[in-house]
Amino acid sequence: MKKLYFFLTVVASLIVWRNAIAQNIIKPGETWPDDKGNHIQAHGGGIIQLGKYYYWYGEQRRQGLDTNYRYVSCYRSKDLVNWKFMGDALQLSDPEQLGRRWVLERPKVYYNRNTKTYVMYFHLDDAKYKLARVGVATSKKPQGPFTYVKSFRPLERESRDIGQFIDDDGTAYLVFESRPTKGFFIAKLSDDYLSVEKEVCLVNAPLEGGAIIHYNGLYYAIGSELTGWRPNPNRYATATSLAGPWSEFKDIAPPATNTYSSQSTMMLKVTGSKTTTVIFMADQWRPKTQWDSRYLWMPLEIGDGKLVLPQPQPWQLNIKTGEAGVVNSPAE
Ligand code: GAL
């Protein structure tokens, strides 16, 4: 009995120790432990940088949640690899009488420096995805608690998947898929970020999971086909101005891989002392076991109007220099 107790204590200590040591490798498609050793729950998410911290918000889908609510999680990191769970930033009960299977997806948070307010947007819908609105919630702290403010259709348009883009000059945009117009809108937020002020562009491509980045004088937009949870070949286009004209859309990876079984949610630019890396952030959805959905993050090969998602493999990021590199596996 004593031996068993000793053995269990050693195993427990090893688990705690393993979870406590810093991680330095991003492993696409694997479980990604947070500071407590739990798989990160920030699906369909978005990241903002505030001072020395990055905040990652996403759909909280852990097992055992109260099904009357929808939850948005918040994680914090200095290096984009080790994430501290800051709690559920939003816990919301059906805000517009949408019925038992109402939907809150793809939350994105903006920080408004004028009003010192964190403004969260999310896709709000009923079970049949007919409402097609955005919901807005606000908080005075990055980790919440966020309070529901309202819902609306941006530019009076149907809006389903949303994306977030903050340009280098700090201007904040909402990207949203619009089924009737067979495309996605890029729209500027109002000064207080609480509403959508004006249309910047309707990109004429029926794509969702919209993500935009400004890199070396060019805008790159990525989107996925409309195939629900099933992955498809994600594509990209470029433009010298957000307002367009946008180039033809091309594959970001060999189409047969269906974007290595993932769907875009955001691109993140890390500018360091030596170089700039653009990270492709995507979800590998597991619709029947959503809490186990995985993340595919990879540094993109990007420049001169070309964008390629390399084959996923473990990689490292130096947050100070901005350098990224794959981790060489030992020779077989
Ligand atoms: C996807 C979308 C997800 C979710 C899903 C539901 O196309 O990107 O956010 O809405 O459909 O089937």
C-alpha cells in the first residue's frame, strides 16, 4: 500500500512539474495545454496585443458547461506559446430569445483607447443560422466580465462568420461574411467601436473565416469555402488598398489537404528586432467533441503578393526577434 502511495505521489508530481515548465514549441494539431494543463479552449478565436501581453479570446467549449449559457474564454501570454487561463470573459444567457440551441461563435475583442473599454463582437444566431447578426459586449478589463450591450446586422447586412482586423495605424475593422451578396465585407468600426460605421469594401468571393493582414505594403485576405465544420481549401487574395481592387483568390496550400484539415480564423503579425513573422491561425474542428477541437498555427511564407501555408510541423517562435523556425526532428 505504501509503495502504491509513493508511486502515485511521484506520478502526480511529474504531471504537475510537466505542466509547470514552460513550453517553447508550438505543435499544430496537438492538444495545447494552458497554465493548468488543460487544453486551451479558444476556438474560432482572435488575439490582441496590449503592452507586453497577448490576449487570446475564443469559444469556450469545455465539457460540463451549463448549456443555458454560451461562454467566451480569455487567455494571456507574453510569448504566444505559454497561455494563462484568465477565466471566462463572457458568460451569456440567450440574449434575444433565440431558443435553446442559440449560437455564439467567433468572438473578437478590440480595445478602444479613447473610451478605455474592451469591446467584444461575436456572431449571434439561432439554431438555424437565420438571425445572422453580431452581438456586442463590453468590459473595463481585458479578462472581463463582459456585459452584453446589443445585437445588430452590420450595414443592415446578414452577418455570419466574423473576423477582426486592426491596421498598422490602429484603425479597427470588422470582417463579416454576407451570404446574399456572395462575398464578405470589410467595414470600419465607429470611434467608440460600438457600431459599424462604414463599408470599406465588399470582396466578391463567397468566403468565410475571413482574416486580413497588412504586410510589406500589401493587404492579404484569407477565407474558407462555406462547408460548415468540414475543412476545405482556404484561399487568399491581395490588394494595395483595403478598398480593393482585390486580386483573384488562390489556394494557400495544396487543395487536396483541405488546408491541412483546418479553417482560418485570423492572421497575426509578430514584429521583432530582426524580422516579422505572420502566423496563420486556424481551427481543426471536431464537431462531435468540440472541446477537443485543435489549433493549427504555422508561420506563413509570405511576401511579394504570394502567400503559402507550409506543411504543419512543430515550430518555435522568438518573440523578441520575431524569428520563427521549424523544430528539426532527430534523424530516423
Ligand atoms: C462554419 C463556421 C463556423 C460554424 C460552422 C457551423 O462554416 O466557420 O464558425 O458557424 O460553420 O456549421
